[in-house]
Amino acid sequence: MNSTDTDVTQNYDVEWSGTWNDARVIGPTARHSRRLFLAMTADLSPNKIVDIGCGEGSLLAALGRMHSNASLTGFEISDKALSLAQLTLPNAEFSQLDVEKDTCERTFDLVVSADVIEHIKDDETAIANIAKMTAPGGRVVLSTLRGRMRDFERDIGHVRNYADRELQNKLAGAGLKVELELAWGFPFFSPIYRDLLNFLGNKGTVGKFGLGRRIVCNCLYWLFCLNSSRRGDYLFVRAVKEN
């Protein structure tokens, strides 16, 4: 691991030492993300699931509850996040992996990755590595943002927000055939909530969530239920590896 890789890992270790933890579990966007991942995979019967960039493990745990017979694996760049995920899912397997640079010799029936690829400079290599980890006939489900990037998104590590059809074309280039798409979030998540966070400098979304913030997050979650699933900038794409 070179010095740049070490710096990146250390930065994520800092973020997973109390900055992102509650946001990923309690935050309204993360809760809806898990809901939509479950909706995108409800018709599948995977035996092996892997979460690329699993964070503290909340998405993998939700998928494990739905697909109770599947083995669960999580990959992360951050050791701190892996420690949190292991506490969340003590019977799952977790290990460090930088999907921009590495892949895994094993393959999985369902490969998921939530809000990761917009942080990766060489996303095409990352997507190719994800495809290598997908078994023939297996599915990949990715979520990311598209459209105008706000300043606060750049501050939390986004190197891009995707243009229309950009992600789908990159998946096809890696041998993955898109079979389902969902564009969620208009109007309350995007543009209203994202513009508000940008105005506030992302204040109130990180750190430890007390009772007041938990109530606000719950109210926002129910408000976000009114968002469109056909029009929005939060993109969910499911693709199949045909051979």
C-alpha cells in the first residue's frame, strides 16, 4: 500500500470513528436506500451476497434478514468500518479490499454497493472488478447520485455525480446487462434536501444523533416516502452477468 492509499484509508477510518455511524443507520436517506435495495432484490434467491464498501454493515444486515439462507460477506477499505460491521453481523465474513485496485477470486450471486462508486476516481476499473466478483447469472445492484454536484458532496469525497446513462453504459462495458433502473427522490430529497444541506454546509447530518435529531430524521423519512420513484437523482441500477 503506497502513501496515497494509506492516506485514503486513514481518512475513512476517521470518518468511521463517529462521523458517519449514526447517519448511515438512522439518517433518512440511508434508510430509504436500504428500502430500495430490498425492493430491487426481493425477487432474487441468492446463496452468496457481498457488499462492496459495506460501511458499518446496516445494508448487509437488511439483505441478510430478507435472504436468510444466504452467506454474507462485506468488503471495506476502512478497518474501523470493518470492526463496526463485525459487531453488527458477527456471523458474516469481512475483510479489507479496495475495489478500485483489487478484486476477489470468489464469486457471488448478489453483489451490492451503496454510494461508493461516486467516490472512486477510476470507476471503470472498480466496475470491472465488481463484474469479476459476480457469478454467471448473478446480479449487481449499485446506487449513486447523478446530476449537479453540490459543494458538500465534493467535501465528503465525491469525485463525480453521474450523467444520464453514464453508469448504465459503464456497466455494459464491463459485461453487465442492465435489467432494472430506479431514479428516486423528486422533489423532497433532490433538489430540496440536497440544496438545504448544501446551504447548511452539511451540518446536522454527522456525529452522534440525540433524541432531537432522531425525531427529525424520522419525520424526514416519512416525508421522503412521498418522493417519486420515476424521477429523481438518487439512481439505483440492477444488472445481470449473463456469462
